[in-house]
Amino acid sequence: TPPPTPCLSLSLLDVLLDDVILTHSLFLPTERLLQQLHQRFLLASGGPVPGWEESHAPPRKRAVLTVLLHFLETYQGILQEEESAGKVIKDLYLLIMKDASLYPELEAEILRLHQLVETVELKVPEETPPPSKQVKPLFRHFRRIDSCLQTRVAFRGSDEIFCRVYMPDHSYVTIRSRLSASVQDILTAVTEKLQYSEEQSTREEALALVVVASSGEKATLQPSEECVFTTLGINSHLFACTKDAIESLVPLPEEIQVSPGDTEIHRVEAEEIANHMTAFHWELFRCIHELEFVDYVFHGERGRRETANLELLLQRCSEVQHWVATEVLLCESLGKRAHLLKKFIKIAAICKQNQDMLSFYAVVMGLDNAAVSRLRLTWEKLPGKFKNLFRKFETLTDPCRNHKTYREVLSKMNPPLIPFVPLILKDLTFVHEGSKTLLDGLVNVEKLHSIAEKVRTIRKYRSRPLCEYERASPSQLQTKAYVRQFQVIDNQNLLFELSYKLEASSQ
């Protein structure tokens, strides 16, 4: 067999390096990986090593630099969350810079390293803390139009947010907290706030933090849990109370009130809404660091790490589904309701044309909500052309044969595109649960390669910028604000109640 060409070998080595950098946390913590690189760089200088020659040093040091550069390029943007890694990187950087004059052949790599270290925000324990960051709003908690119109930027665990924590009587305290704060940290902040109130100053019993959904379901959080803000449901809220008061907690009134009437969707064209959705979802998709996909699926194996941006996009997908159902079921006029179905099918079609498959899926799933699909009289008024189009959309989103139809359509699309992200997570979960990470104490390279291939696919989807659809007219800004903060009912029982009021019988 002839030896592989240098080009092919380089390509395979690049893929292998990328596999290791993307998945190393599953078998080797980041700090240990960097310590290994530090040690290898030192050993490359020689010493009491049999057979070592001075000419061996540059290629070995270049190998260490290649791995380090790829690591920094992949992790930039999230390294500020890795405090222990920051110190090791700084020490390794100083070691490499000390050797820079001895190895002029490594000038290009060392220059690139210097540029990356200058760009990356390294968090080093003994250094003075950085100035306090601007508080960021979570998009589902906007109360000001100007906030929701801002371009989305990535969240990090060290970012600070304002959050309301409610009491059993629906009064609340507003706390300022890190996004990655533990439940215990949140409760400590709440307790400090309550101590300023004379009414609460004598409280001695410990508080519990409870998530209350709009349906009335309750979940008590454990003190050690972290990053809870971005895991809340669409209309869920945090409550602080004593353990004996948990059963008495009820949802906030505004989450169960219904206000039928015409909303923005009745005024605006389908194309305008679809384009605003694509623009917003592209912002959210771009905010997700590719490693969040690995951390989200493998958090049990490699420890919890912030996946806030991915969780926010998943919540948005659920929000769009409930938005579709909410708008249809709050429309009391049969004629207008049928027109809404038609408009939503148009929106789905334009999102598909925009290659925004996340929005496309979410809208179709919203129309497939049982509370909507049972409205026989409404669907009968839909023109045949749109009935046929919707049947095609249902075929495209059909999960049979492992989503074969959707995968075929996606394979023919070129970037930029927004995939149906829950399916990517399903694929990663299948890889994770289908094989072990370690086999007889050795790393399962095939499994790690499969994971990295999925991540590279996400990278490809985002390899080109999305063209701008928006104009800045007052009406456009109003539509943009509407699209970015949908008011939805996520209580399925309440959706069914509305459905039966509109059409008592589905026979």
C-alpha cells in the first residue's frame, strides 16, 4: 500500500486534533490537559533523555504549540469561566515567550499565540477582580422595549442578572445574581433582602427555593444546584418559602389570565414575522458555544458546566410552539381563526425558505398541538392548497425512520442555516448512551470522533453570516419587539379549555 499523501495525512491529523480538543473534557479535565502541554514543552528542550538531539526540539515544541493554539481558538469566549485553567495557560504562555528568541522557526506560531492570549479573557485567582459587568436581561424577562430590541450576546456563568424571587403572597424581592449562582447563593441573597423588612426580621426558619409552573406544578430545588435561571419553564417563577408553605404556593395571576383579542399577528404580514423570527433565532443560535452541546449531553459524566445559551434556545423553541397554539385559541372568530391557520402555514413555509428549520419545526408542532388540531370546523375552512401544504410539512417533521425526510432536506441546504437543535441533542444522546467513553481503561476514540463530527456540523451551519432581513421603521421595530417577547400560555389544560369553548365537539 502506498504511503498517504502529506495533504491527506495533515487533514487526518487536523481532524484527530479537533476530536481531542472538542471532547477531551470527557476523559481529561482541561487543567490536566494544559499541565500535560506545559510538561511536554519543557521536555522538548531535551535533558537526560536517551537519543535526544537538539534538532528534535523545534518540531516537538511546534507540536505543543499546535495543540495549544487549537485549544485557545476553540475555547475563546468561555475561558474566563475556567479559573484554574487561566493560571496554567498564563504560566505556559510565559514559558513559551521566554523561549521565543531561541527558536525563530516558531515565530509564526508564537505570534499567533500572543494574539490569542491578548484576545482571550483569562481569569487568574491572584489577580485583582475585573470591574463589575453590566447586568444582562434574560429575553423572557424583558419589561422594556429597548432591552428586547438589543442584539443578543452570549451569556456566561459569571454574567450578572436581575431576578425576581416571589413569596407565597406573591410579593417579591429583586436580587442581583451571577447566572451560575447556586440555589444556596440565591437563598442567601433573598434572606439578606428580607432582613431589611421589619416584617421578616424575626424569621429564623430556613427558606427553600421552589419553581412554580403556570400549571401549578412545583419542584423544590436542592441547595447545591447551579445555573437554575435558564432552566426555568416559559411561565415558571422562583418562590422562596419555608418548607411547610410549599404546598400552598400557587402560580402568579398574570400567568393564568386570558385576554382574547387581536394581537400583532393579525396586523403584520407573514413574511415580516417569519423574517424577524429567523433573525432573532440566528442571534440565539450564534450565541451558543459549540462546546455547550457536548456539555449539555455529557454533564453527568464530566461535571456541570454552564449551557445557558443552548438552554435559552431550547426554551425559545418551546415558546414558539405555545405561541402558535395561544394565538389560534385566543381568536374567537371562526373566520379569523381559519385565516390565522393559513398565516401560520405561510410563516412555516417562509422560515423553511429562510433555512430556519428551528422556527419551521416549532410552528408546525404548534399547529399539531392537540388543542389546535381538534378544531375541526376551523381546519375545514382552510383552503385545500394550504391543507396539502401543511400535510407536506407534517411529513417533513415526521420522526419515523429517524427523521429521514428532514435529514434529506437538511443535507441539501448550504450555510447559513438554523437546524432543529433538539434533534442534534437527540443524536448526541444516542451516541453517548450507545457506547462507553472508556473501554478497558482506554479512550473510545470512535465515540469521541462521532461526537466531534456532530459539533463540526454545527460549525458548518454557522460558517457564513445570515443576510439582514430587517428595516428600522417604527412598525418594523414594533413587530421585532412582538416577535422577541411572545406572550404565551404554556398550560396545556388551559389550552384545552379554550379549545372546547371555541368548538365544544370535535366529532
